[in-house]
Amino acid sequence: MRLKSLALSAAVVIVSGIASLANAATFPTFVFDSASSDITLTKKLDLCLGCGLTASFHSDAVNLAPWTATSANDSLRVNNFIDWTVGKGFGGEKYDVSVTLAFSSPDPSAGSTTGSAIVGTIGGVISGGVLTWKDSGIINFSQGSQLTFALDPTIALGLGNSTTTGVTFTGSPIAPLSDTVAPVPLPAGGLLLIGALGGLTVLRRKTRA
């Protein structure tokens, strides 16, 4: 009876493990496409001599590793995403800002958001600025997933003429790759299950004899 009990316990554990693997959701991998993304600055007010604001994607954004989500509401934080630089002039300027972020995977998709930037500098030695965004951007993928991205607002003042801001991507939600359960190959545990069931058969025969 003890062997029979052990065999039954092993069978239950193995079957539970196989069922868990079969039903585990697999989420997509997101690949940021910096070449298809864009930052546009439109000057609205110019009270500066020799200033000029520029913005570009930080190397951490350009070389961002593919991100595989692990849940429907998973998130990714990138601290260094956009580099901002003001020219070494004197005075201040105001800009409208538009940012479009594109992804090449799980399928080519993009989303945008807008904001404004007010910057000022004294010869590029001491600079400051205020960066605000109207709302978060939304990227809808044909695969069924949706990503929301929130760019960092910034109030900066200090030495130099440049700063870097980050972004947070959040699933809203991220859809599994498939709603169907994929066939699971018979693992080594399956062989143990067969052995356990065979042992039960032998025990039954001996008991009847």
C-alpha cells in the first residue's frame, strides 16, 4: 500500500507540472526602432541670441535591448532616453515638442505625444528649463497589445547646457501571443508518470494473486 501511495503522489505532481507548463501564457517581445522614431522641435518664442535647442535619442535608447514582457501589465523603465542640448547663447526660448516612438516587433507600430519646452542659458555655462507633456503616448499593435509610454517632465537648472530625460513603458494591457494552448512535448517526467502507472498495475496483479 505504501508503494501504491507513493506512485499516486508522483503521478499527481507530474500531471500538475505538465498542466502548468501547458497553460503558461507567453507574451511578445518588443523591439524599439530608433531609426523610425522622431523628435520634432518647433520654436514658438525666441528671446535668445545664439541659443537653439536640440534633442536626440540617447545611446541607451538607440541600443535598447529587446524586451520580453512577463505579464499583461509589465513595465520597462529607461532612465536615459532623450538628450537635450541648448546652444551657448544668451537668453531664452520656447518650443512645441512632438515625439513619435516606433517599434518593429511584435509588429511595426508607432505612437506619439506632444509637449512644450522652455529653456534659457547664460553662455551655456548656466542653463535651465522646464519640459512638460500633455499626456502619455499610446502604441497599438496589430498583435493585440497596447503600450503606454510616459516621458519624464523636467525642471532643471545648473551648470552646463545639456540634460537627459527618461521614459517608462507600461502594458495597457499586453496580449499573450496566443489564446490557444500549444501542445507540450512529453518530458522526462512523463516517462516517470508511465512508470508509476505501470507500478500500480503490477501491485494490483499481485494483490489479486
